Amino acid sequence: MSEAVAEALVARKDEILERLKALLRLPSVSTDPAYAEGMKATREFLLARLKEAGLTDVRLLDGGGQPAVTGAWMGAPGKPTLIVYGHYDVQPPDPLNLWTSPPFEPTIRDGRLYARGASDVKGSTLIAVETVAAFIAAGGCPVNIRFFLEGEEEIGSPSLLTLIERNRDALVADAVLSADGGRASTTLPTVNVGSRGLTKLEVTLRTASKDMHSGRYGGAVRNANHELAKLIAGLHDEAGRINVPGFFDDLAPIGLRERADAAALAMKAAEFYGDIGAVPYGDPALGLRERITLMPTIEVNGMWGGYTGAGSKTVLPCEAHAKFTMRLGPGQDPARVQKVLRDHLLAKAPAGVTLEFLDQDAGSPAFTLREGHPLLVAAERVIETTTGRAPVRARIGGTLPITAIFQETLGLDTLMFGYAMPDEDVHAPNEFFRLSSLEEGLRGWPLLLTELGKVTPEALRGR
Amino acid sequence: MSEAVAEALVARKDEILERLKALLRLPSVSTDPAYAEGMKATREFLLARLKEAGLTDVRLLDGGGQPAVTGAWMGAPGKPTLIVYGHYDVQPPDPLNLWTSPPFEPTIRDGRLYARGASDVKGSTLIAVETVAAFIAAGGCPVNIRFFLEGEEEIGSPSLLTLIERNRDALVADAVLSADGGRASTTLPTVNVGSRGLTKLEVTLRTASKDMHSGRYGGAVRNANHELAKLIAGLHDEAGRINVPGFFDDLAPIGLRERADAAALAMKAAEFYGDIGAVPYGDPALGLRERITLMPTIEVNGMWGGYTGAGSKTVLPCEAHAKFTMRLGPGQDPARVQKVLRDHLLAKAPAGVTLEFLDQDAGSPAFTLREGHPLLVAAERVIETTTGRAPVRARIGGTLPITAIFQETLGLDTLMFGYAMPDEDVHAPNEFFRLSSLEEGLRGWPLLLTELGKVTPEALRGR
């Protein structure tokens, strides 16, 4: 049946392309209240499509911010229930003058569909919706489906947790399929198997009870900027390796398969660094992709102290601040790593230097689809079938908040199964989605749902 | 004649106190436009007093900001001409609720006159004005006088240079006597013999051409905050000594007399540090006063990079900034020291890290009244005569802009000869001036002018 549904979808691909263009014409920029109408129109578009496709319980889920769109098809009793995640909001289109064709007038050039949101992530989201619609039209879906189409992904999902907590009844499921989180290569088929975790720490350092005049006190009092700089400077060695005792204690060693996968996806350093105007850096014992996907990091995302306005002020500052985030590798416990950094900074602070830490949540661990996980097995089978090649396993360096949030709140594993490619200028002018990816997705998603229909709910939930 | 003038002044001290109270009732806060009326009334008060006292060319000098008040007495041909510097503006009185009596209602308690500006510097300024008035009333002054009463000292004298350039004719003189710059001790008589210099440097550090996402790039790109922190951390050793090759090359060695003076004025570390809630710090080979008056410093007055707003942002910043100022010890050339720091930072920046320096003026060297300078000889004689004790020579750690500006623009040396004491809460609530200092000043200033009347103009100008 999967085959037939896929063929039916591909046969209707022009119609689906028109539907995607209609969806892309709706300017759903979540960060800017000026686009409130576009957000509303997009929700209405999706609600109408889900209803028309025969889903039930089609409605908005409210979490206090931009609502999510949901709709269910529960016609496969005993089969797994999958949350299908996507998001309908897009990045702002600015700078407008750099677009070749207007961002909300979808335009095809050279087999590419140019529009804001085409790649991130309306294209892949619509593939999922149309796949479910086609199964229902053909008599039923191999699995139960609960759509969860978010409207705040591009602004950091501020109300996602509340939204999930308030609507747990609409989110009872066995696993999550995400239309967001695409391919890692334009040339090799890949499957996403993990992402780095994230934990953070914010510190205020003090050396005195008030700011001082550098003429009266300079030479006899610790400057908070200097002290903070010393602490930050000590966190890495010359090559950029983290220099904090205990930091790596719970990091899983990089295995042979991971090495091979990273090698298969080896990044071209010249391109990687050329794009950002930087020079190579980081642990020389590791490849570039290993460094940015498997290894943890400590970054000072922000630091400030003293006078930062125009001109000059001879203040000897008593206070300085730093915001740290740490990307976590597989195995690392966010709370432990956060504590390791805190303890290290406290141990390094000399007498007379006090540190105050902001209360912060522990963060999210790295996510890994373990070997043999039914989501991974299904994904690899689908990709091999549709592309004719066994996919390379790819990890991403970032942290997908939804992966962590679905795990923490609902205990569900997520498979990222989007069709976006890494060069499609998401968040930039001239974003595009390949028409070939649309067709590939319309073949892949039916197969994926069919493969998962062969799995028990328990197997999907077992970790 | 000095004796007679001093006695006449002291006999009239109640009248002078009333005049000072009238001056203190005028709220001349230069930083706040709401006090424009108070500034104007203060200028009119001073213009009227100078005219009434018999000075000529009494008028306002304009430099584009708050005008200065001037007036001359040139009745001693062949004698030196002295600019008498003071300022009529005051600091804002906030926080008002911490004042025991209102800041602009001068109130005497326990031999102290409480009011904003009493110590800084209307008290000492009026002593100088009344001294000149008394000499003129008694038949003439031992030296020629040009008053220069500034209205922008408390906001950093933004138009002082322009004001001097535009009014050079009113400022032809042989030396400067400043009513600002008071005593260094409440228990020992002191004479001010110098101040540290100042030079600055502002740098922007870059590691890439754009800000990056820490998930995509973290672990493989230099973070501008880390690189700036490393440069800053390397500027001092653990004890706080400057660790920049060549920095001390032109610093004059600390002499025996300077050591003895600093020792005589030794500061109580417990008080010094207790007041600011800090712990002792700085070159252990030097005393506290030596560290903050004779030794140069490098301070990062401000540093910033990346995201400094609320919450967290996983940016890997490509740019970070620092504002440096350096206090200079005797002998140091500001332009050379600025260049030494710049070259050091450039030498320490690793490949891929670029530094851009803001164009800045070279700054001001430390100021020292050399041994045997007629201003110093006169000041020491006056203080010994009026207090019965040889004064200790005191240097200040700060940089008096007027000292440097009068030197640079007019080639004139400055004697700081104010009567403020270091505990009089200038710039804070409950500022006060000792009534005993008023009387001491009314004895000291006549003697000072008399002593300087014995010196040739050439001797004052010779360095």
C-alpha cells in the first residue's frame, strides 16, 4: 500500500507544489507582530487542510503564545501513535533587497522553489501532511497520527513547554517524527541520529562593593574585568581544548562507526572557514565534523563589565559578567557539567573575588538514537530504498529543543526526518527548497509510516 | 603687607562665611539642564564680586559650553602674572534623602559647613577671590592676577580646550594657582607636587566576519570573547604587576624623598580596603600609596562582546571590545606607552585574530613640580609658616586635566593649593568644608601671593 500511496502522491506532485506555493505566500513571521495576519492565515490554511484530509480533533492548541495546529487520525488501533512535528512559522525576510524574487512570492528557478520558509520548514511539513492525507484517502494510515505544528520555532519556542503541559491529552503517543531537521549533505543520503546537548551558566564576578576611580584606586585593587578575563582565559588551552578538570569525565568515547560516519561527511575546511572569514581552530586530534558534533564546548556567549558607552571613563569596575553555554557530547549529564564549570570557576577565583551564579535549569543532554532503535532502523531502510544507497549517520552540532522537550515532557524519542538540505539558505535571503526533495519526500514519508506500522508501540517507547 | 591683609581677612571671616553660604545656596549643577538658572545665578554672583572687588576685564569666556568667569588685576608691572583657577560648578546632590540638611541650604554643625560644593570647590575658590579683593582694597596685589573660574569641571571640562584657545588673550600668564586639588591628609600638612598621567586605548578584536551559531561552529572557531579575555589576562601577573615588555622603560625610579613622603602619608590598608569592600592587592614590593600615586597602571575600564541582554543566546561572537586606560608614572611618555600596549596586544594576538584600534589622542604625562620650582618653594614656605610644620609632599593618583591642559596649551606649571581635605565627602551626600580650613586659607593665600611676588616671571616659567 505504501508503494501505491507514494505513486499517487508523486502523480499529484504538481497539485501539491501549488498547495506548497499557496502556503509559502502566507507570511508567517512569528517574531514580528506586524505579521499577525499572516500567522493567522497560515493556521487557517493548515486547519482547513487537516479537516479536508479527514483528520479529527483538528484545532489550535494554546500555550499563551502562538498556538500550535493539531489534528489526529486514530484509525489504527494497536499500531503505534506518532506525533508528526513541523512548524508553520518562518524567519523574517530581511534584508529584502537581497532577494532575487520576493520572499512571499514563491518562484521556481532551475528546479528550486525560492521563498521564505520553503526549506525551513514548510516544504517538509507539507510532505508529511500530504502523506497522511493520501493514506486516509486510500483507506487508512499504517500508524496513528497526531500532528503538532508549532508556530514559535523561529523565536525559540517560548511557550512550547506550557503548550505541551496544557495539551497532554492531544499528545499521547509512542514517538515523534519531525519534519524539521533535514539532511546533512547535498551529495550523500544521511539519517539524523543525534544532536549535542546544552547547558548554561551565568556568573557575576565582584572584586569590591562599588565601582572605583582608577586614579584613586588603580594599582591597589582587583579590576573585575581583569579577573573575569583570567577565569575565561583559563578555560581552554592554546589549541582550543577545554582545560577544566572533570569536564570530559562522562563523555562517551567516539566509536569506530561514529568516526567513519564523520569521515564520510567530512567538511571542506576551506569552505567552512571561508564562509565565515575565520581560520582553522580546535582540537588538532579530531576532524572538523567531530569537533562540531561529537565534542562538548564551552563558549562565552556574552561578557561585559565597566563602561561600555561612547568615549572613555576611568572607572575601575567592581563587577563583570559572563554568560556561558556548553554544548554537550553524548553521555554528558547537563547538571554535572554545569556544576563542574561552576566549581572550577570558584576554585580558580582568587581571594577577594566573589562569584554569584544565576539560578538556571540544568539544560538538555545530547540526544542519540541508539543502535537498533526502531526509528533508526525504519529511517535507514526508507532512505536506502528511496535513494539506493545506505545512508550515513549524521549528528548535528546544535541542540534541537523539541527533541529534548519531547523526551523530558512526554518521554518520547524523536526521529528527525526532514528533506531540507544544508545549502538552502535558511534564515537568509533567497531561501529555497529543491523540487527533487519534494518528490523524494513524497516517496519517503509513505514508506516511513509503513515501516513504523510494522513496529509495536512498546518497541518505539523502549529505549 | 601680607600679614596685614591676612589679619584683615580673618577679621572679616564671618562676613566671608556669609558670602560663601550665599554662593553655596546657588545650585550650580553643570550636568543637569534643570539647573541652568542656578548656573547663571552663580556666574552673576562671581562677576558681581570680581567687579565690586575692583578687578578689570570682568566677563564670561565662552567655549561653546558653560562659560568661565574671568577678571584681571594687572597693577603689578614686572611682577609675575598668575592665573587663579577654580570652578563654580558642583556635582548633583542626589541621593537627596541621605543629606542631613538640604544640599543647597548651607548649615554649620560642629565646626563644619555642610553644603554641596562646600569642599569641591566653592570654599577654596572663594578664599582665592577674597584674598585678591583684600589685597586690592589694601592698595594692590603682590602679583598680577587673572581669574579663570570654570563651569564644567564636574562634567570633565568638555569645552575647556576650546575655551582656552578662543581666549588666549585673557590667559597670558606665568603660572597657575589652582584652588582645586586640596590636602592629602587630615592630620599632616601636605603640598601637592604631582599627579599621574593618563593615556588610553580602545580595541575591537575580531575572529570571523560574522557572529556564528554555537551549535554549528562551536569547537572549531575562535570565540572573540575568549581571545579578548586571553589578551587581557596576560597583561598582569598574579600579584597584579604589569607584564608588558617595555612598559616601564621610561618610568622614573622612585627616589628616597618620594619613598619618605609616601611613607609619611602611609594609608591605613584596613580603612582603604574596608571602604570599598575589597582585599589588598598590587605589587607587594611597594607601599599602598606608592602603588596608587607613583606606579603606572593598565585598567580595562570596559569590555564587552556577544550577547549581553536578558536570558541566554547561543551566539559564538566574532567581535569583542575593550577600553583601556593607563595611569602613567613620572617620566613616562603617553604616546610611547600607548604604542607599547598596542604593539604588545598585536604581538600576542594569534593568527586569525585581528585587532583594530580606535584613533585616540596620546593623553597626558604625569605632572611633577620639580625640586626647587618657585611654586613648590613658595607653597612649602607658606604651609610651614601657617601650620608650624614642614609639609609632606603628596602626589595624587589621578590626573588633573587642568594641570595637563594648562601645560599643553599655555606652557604653564600649576600649583594645586586648595584647602579641601580628603574626608569631606565630595561627590557624596553631606559634603562639608571645615571652618578651620576657611581661616587657614585666608591666612595662607595672602602669604602665597606675597611669596610669589618675590619671584621673577622667568623663574616661574623656567622648568
